[in-house]
Amino acid sequence: MSAVEERVHSAANRVAGEIRSRIVSGAVQPGVKLPEEGVRADLGVSRSTLREGLQLLVRERLVVHELSRGFFVRVLGRDDVADLFAVREVVECGALAAAGHGGGGATSGIAWLADLEAGIEAGRRAAARQDWQGVAAASIEFHHALVALAGSPRLDAMIAQILAEFRLAYAHMDEPLDFHLPFLERHRVLVDLLADGAVSAASEYLRTYLAQSRAALLERVPVSPH
């Protein structure tokens, strides 16, 4: 890759990262068209760089491109949501198991608690403000921190992409705070189990948590007409 190509690729990654962050924070909602000229001016990039960045998000399943219409934030269907939960169970519960068996992670001492505690506190502050977008973002960060316990950069990258896509599922919640608050309390249980060294119990608790979250969310996702 030439120096020029490398700069363009780096700029495209920056574009993708900025739009991805807006999706994860809830600032950009599923189904919304991304106004290319407005985004390009906002980020100060060329049209070709913007298009390359958007294509990166298409490959990550965060954005769809409709010919003659433009780029839209993706809307998830029931099959998407069910599959994402299946992947999350494998990755998140597996990461906790790896951390508990010395797979490169750290579940002793207090340093590893910081990110998990920060996620819990951010969620509680957002809930007190009735800010469901903040609660959702804090939940995403909490689950990312759980996987980080395995100490694997590849798992970190994988779960970041999975959780970014999963964030799109929240568009199906008509009462999002009612959905999130019970699970926010379960974050505390998970951290307490990990702090006690009960990693296997924490992994099983997380498996049940994800199954219940899956059932509750799928109740809210409409069945697509055939």
C-alpha cells in the first residue's frame, strides 16, 4: 500500500469510527438515511473517503446501501437479533471462562474491576436522569469490559463489532428504560460474583441473563411479512 493509499485508508477508518460511535451512542437511529454531504462536511473528508468509510460499515452490518437512494443505518430483524444473542453467548460466556482458567485474563486483585464498576455507575447515573440512551451505552461498555477480562485483543475487537451491531436492536424498544433497568441491576450481581472469585457461577449467571434478555427483546421485534 502506497503512502497516499495508507492515508486514505486511515481517513476512511476515522470516518467509520465516528459514524459507528454515533450509532452506538444512539445519536443516529436505525432506518435513518445518512446525509452524505452533511456527514462529509462535518468530518472534513472527500466524497471518496466518505464512501470508503461507509462501505466499511456496510461490511460490519451497521449500514446498508440502497442503489439510487443512499446509505441507511441498518434495521435488524428477528433472525438478526436471535443470531446476535447466540454469538454474544459464545463470546461473552467463553471470555469469562477463559479468564477464570488463566487464559491470559485477570480476575484477581482490584484493577480489573475499574471498567466494570465504571459501566455500572454510568448506567445508574443515566437511569437517574431517565436517559435511556445513556443506560444503553453504559450497558454496551459493561459487556465489552466483561470480555476484556479474557485479555485477548482479538476478542476485544470481535465483541466491539458485535455489540455495535447489537445496539441497533434497541430501536425495537417502545419503553427502553423498563427493558434496561432490571438488567442494570444484574450487572451488580455479575461483578459481585467475579469479585468473590466465582467465575464459573458468573459465566452461568451471564448465560441466563442473555437468554432472558433475548426472550424479552424478541417479544418487541415485529415479525417480518413474507
